Amino acid sequence: MFRTDIRLALVAGCVLVAACSGEPHGAPTRVIIPRGASFGQATDSLAKGKLVGWPKMFRLYGRLTGGDRNIKPGTYLFKPGTPWTDIISALNGGHGLVNTITIPEGYTISQITPLLARTLKVPADSVRVAMRDKALLARLDIPNPTLEGYVFPDTYAFPIGTTARQAVREMVYAFERRWKPDWDASLTELKINRNDLVTMASIVEREARVAEERPVIAAVYYNRLRRGMRLQADPTVQYALGHHVGRVLYKDLEVASPYNTYVNKGLPPGPIASPGVASLAAAAHPANVPYLYFVASRDGHHEFRTTLDEHVNAIRQVRATAPSRKTKPLMLASAATTPAKPTASKTPAKTTGKVTVKPASNLTATPASKTTVKPTTRTTVKPTSKTTIKPATKKSTKRTATTKKRVPTHTVFLTR
């Protein structure tokens, strides 16, 4: 019995020494304690985060102190080296709980604002004010009224009680930490400033669906800028509209905004979304290719072309391989071509496929060609008095009295 007591005393002493020793250091580690988790499961999570070096001793310490009976679920932040006493105290009292938020790449401030407000449990107006922090705008030399594009997309863990201003600053500081020195060297080579590069990266972020195509997409836009061509990027039109649209229509291309790259030459005044590291790198180091156009296929990859004729052929090829759908397509102008002549049967033109077109392919005419394309005239066919239309299984070759507008062959159909 005496030896057993000594052994237990030694174990307890070692546990207490381990529990009270250590000094917090380094970046905090996030630990999630699920609802209903046992102390043993919580210990395993702490061990995976390398916050507890001896899980068995930590469990024993929890039993000896009674700290294993009242842990609270949630997300915690602990620094390596935090004493066990502090960890147990935090788990029992709910101290160190944090709110976790993930900002996806390509999100705009208008999308981030309600998400951040819900996470922090603060008014959305306080987030909007924080997004206009003049000190941060001056720090980053941003010429725009908001921090659009500089709120870095990532997963954040904000302690309970974090204000909107504190959260936004942390997200902007994350942008600064991810910025690479070699990107500064690219600014001189590309003859742009950092705001231009972030703006280009934001457009690439909204365009790219295949990761390896990002540098090529950036190259297409840079090539167009050098030639004095309009970017004609659909994401900038969506941003100019001020609200999300599933598909960009002809009428949308006329929106009066400096962000409308169908109307205005050059880059828009600022970013249109929050780009990730991959898109920033693509904007800083575009591919060395001569392409000026691209069209997206249904699987998300793009067909890149150098000349307008090649681009038109690529559109036809993509359209030919696209399966037909019964839903009515929405139209968006592409590169201008000559309308086809009416067929002898006077049958209204039909489309057999729909093609998803990325912005660089949505060209009504390049500045150098000055080509104007007019849609074909309307034709009205009136049935004679002797004609009776009856339901039948066979398709009628005659046209009804309804006037239909002929679809120009230069039109490309969207399925966005």
C-alpha cells in the first residue's frame, strides 16, 4: 500500500508539473470540440493540434481536477505551450471560444458583408463602415472608396467579441502577408500598379474554372489591353449591375458604369472581387501566348484563339458538340460575322446547341475591323383562307401567322 501511494503521488506530481509548466508562444491553433464530445475526444483533438504532448497524462489530470466533467463545445484558439490548467479552464468556462468564417475566393464585399455580420453577430452597417476604413485605404494606397479585392479569401477564427473593424483589418493584413515580393517586380515589367494587378486578378478569379488556365486568361486580357481592345469581360458587367445575374443579357451590356468593360476601354477602376493567391500569381506572371479570344465549353475549359476567324470557328465547334436543351436560351453577342442567307424552305432558324461564352469571346466587333452587323429583316407569312391548321403527328412545313425574329448567325447562346 505504501509503495502504491508513493507511485500515485509521483504520478500526480508529474501531472501537476506538466499541467502548470509551459509558456504560450507562436500562432494560435484552432481546435473544434463538437457538441456531445467526451473529454477523451477533446484530448485527442488537442493532441492532433500539438497542444498536448502526453494525452494519457492530460486525461489523468482532467480526472484528478474534475475538469473532465464540464467541457463546453465550440471552436477554441490555443497557442502552443499553453499550460494545461489554462486549457482546462477554457474548456470548462467557454473562454477562448471563437467564431469561424470562410471567405471563398471570388466573393465580393456585398457577399462578404452579410456573412461576416452573421458570424460576428454585429449589424451589417458596421461591416460596411469597416469596409471603408480610411486608414486601411491609405495604408494600401487604394484609390477606391472601399476595400474591394483586398479582403483576402481564407478561413478565419475570430474570438467572441471581435468587432467588425477588427475582423476586416485582420482580413486585410492577411492580404499583405500573402503578397509576394516578386509580384512588385512584375508591376514594373507590366507597366501597371498594384491596384491594377489586383483588379486583373479579380477578373481572372471570376473567369477561371480550370486552375491551369488562369495565366492564359490573364495573358488574353493583357494582350487586348496592349492592342487597345476593350476587355469585354462579363464579370465586370455583373459587378456594374450591382446585383447577381445568372446570365448577362444584351440590355446588361449597356449599363452605365465605369466597370462596364464593354463600353469603357482599359481596366475597370478597381477589383470586382477578392482574388486568391493563384489568381494574383497569374496576374503577376501571365503566360507568354498570343491569344486574343477565348470561348468556354460546357465542361469549363476554354478554347483560346489568336484571330477573329479562328475564334468564330472555335465557337461553331463548341456549339456543335453542345447537347441541345428545350429551355429557351439567352443571347449574348459574340464576334461579328456575316449573317447567313435565308434558306429556301423559309423555316425559322433553329439552334441545336448552346455554348457558354467567356467574356473575351463576347465581341461585337474588334476596334480595328469596324464591322457592323445588322440582323435580318422580319418576315411575316399570312395563311390563306383555305388553309386549315390541324394537330397532327407530322411536322408542318408551313409557317403560322405569328411573326418571328430571325436569329443572326453571329449570336452565341449562354447557359450560365
